[in-house]
Amino acid sequence: MPLDSESRWRLVRAKKAKGAQPDSNEVVVRPAVEADLPQCAEIYNYYIRNSVVTFDEDVMSIEQWREKFAWIQSLGMPFLVAKSGGGQTLGFAYVAPWRQKSAFKRTVEDSIYLRPAAIGKRVGTKLLAELIDQAKAAGAREIVAVISDQGAESSIALHEHFGFKHQGHLGKVGFKFGRWLGTVLMQKSL
């Protein structure tokens, strides 16, 4: 009989308390380390090449990922990975400053990307839950999500599930793959 969500989390916590290793189907969310960056780059570069959920158009090198990772760490902000029991990176999430002006220093923007095979398996839910907790612990007071208005319905639903509120829509602010794209702005107070 399948376990409900709460029963599964109780089992996971009990295994962790006993020092048990995760099984191959278990998803573990933990802080990223530099060795995780090649798989994070692989996941993100897939979305750059194949979707409009990111407005980046040029794939990012490992060196660019190292710089981004070091910058986020220097700010004391969370950068997380979701790993399968077999060690594959299923997804990643981080927060970074929403804007560069000092008055915005307690407002962050979240980013969450999943390996396509991990979509629909609650990996994003686990990542965002932990990301919110860690962002709050790091001093963030507001989290902003800037989500493509095309092809990212599951991301909008995920953020709604965690209490993010719609704050607006910016139409035609990006141009990728020969079409104009907008963004949905969402916000959560911590």
C-alpha cells in the first residue's frame, strides 16, 4: 500500500536518524557542492536549448556555473540539489538577490530546474520546501519568482502551492525562438 506524504516523511526522518542510506528511489535534498555543478549545468543547458522557461539563449559553461555558485555562497544564500539514491542530480534550486540596490538586500529571487525525467515526481516540491526554509534562515524576508508566461504552468502551480501570490504580469519582455514572451511575477513573504 502506498504511503501518504506525511508517513513517507516520517519514514525518511527515521532512516536519517538511524544513519540509514537512501534507497535508489529516495530523493535527498542537500546543499550543493562544486562537484554537483556539471549535472546542474547539464540540466539548465537543456532548458536553454529546448524551452522558453529560461530567457537565457547561450548555454552556460562549467566555469560560469562555478562563478555563480561561488557568488551565491559568498552571500550566504542556499544552493540546493536533489539527488536520487543512486547519486544522479534530479534538480537544483537556489536563491540570489532580486535586485542589486542595497534596499533590496532581504528580497531574493528563486530558481528551480528539474531533470525532465524528474518532473511530476514531487522533486520540485521537496526542493522548494527546503529552499524556502533555508532562505528564511539566511535572512531573506521576501522571495520573488519570475516565471515565463508560456510553458511554465507547473512552476506557477508549484509556487501557488507554497503560498506565493500573483503580483503581476509583464508581457513581451523577452524574445526567444522567434517569439515574444512575458513573465508572471509571484511573491511570498517569509
